[in-house]
Amino acid sequence: MITTGPRLIEYSNIRWNSDWCKRCLICVEACPRQALTLRDDAIVEIDGRCDQAGLCQRLCPDLAIEVIESGEGRR
């Protein structure tokens, strides 16, 4: 049996787990900068808007979104 990890999509300021996300849009609605949107069944970060406030991460009931700390860089 082959198992794979969750499918993570990295943007410049967030990581989004498409497998865990149920598309409830809490993260989109919570963002004070309107930096997230749902497009083609994916949560997408809008370039230049994210200020890493972290409300999306704190309010996500599925733990499907994570704010990338400054300096952490891409994996």
C-alpha cells in the first residue's frame, strides 16, 4: 500500500493543505486584508495583500492553512 502525505500548496505567505480543507471559506472571510480567495476549488493567496496577521490559521477548523513565518522560506 502506497501512502502519500497531504497535498500542500505554498504561496509566498501561506501553506494550504488542499486535502484537509473543506472549503468553508472561514479563512477568506476572516482575513482583514482580503488576501485570500476561492478560485477553481482552491484557496489562493492574492499577491501583495497578506500581512501575516494569522487569523486564517487561527480560525481554520480543519488546520488546513498555515502562515509561513518570515525568514522560514520555502521547503
